[in-house]
Amino acid sequence: MSDRSIKRGFASRPGDVESWIKASDTPPRSVNDAAAFTARLTIDVTPTLRGRIKVAAFQRGVTVADMLRELLAREFPADAPENRHERQ
């Protein structure tokens, strides 16, 4: 029983150094370059609202994260002036 299992763990590196180095060269999943540099945003919502959001995402066939990213991108476009949403 002194032999350890060769099974790789979740965060273990591959045995081949070259494949490990090249693995980081894969492009991000999103087509948007800005998506490669993400930050986590945490908000508090009621359980009822959370449920409605999850159901809406499921019905649209997308993840909650993708649906909310799209909503936020529409509401706060990158090319709009910063004061677009301020009331005058």
C-alpha cells in the first residue's frame, strides 16, 4: 500500500511540460477580448428574484452569468458617455 495512485488531481500539472505551457495559449471562450479579464460581481437579491432569473435563463437556453453579462452590457455600453444614465 505504499504505492500512490497515478490519478491526476484537479489542479495538477500535466506530465509533459510542453503541453502544460501550450495549454495556456488557448483563446478564451468568449469572442470579446475584454471577457478574458473578468471580475466577480456579487449582489444580494431575494430568493424569489433569484428563482425568476434562473427560470428565465433556463428558458432562453443560456447560463445566468451569460444572460446577466448581456443585460449589463446593453445597459452600460462601452462606447457611451459615463453620464448617460444621470438625470438632468
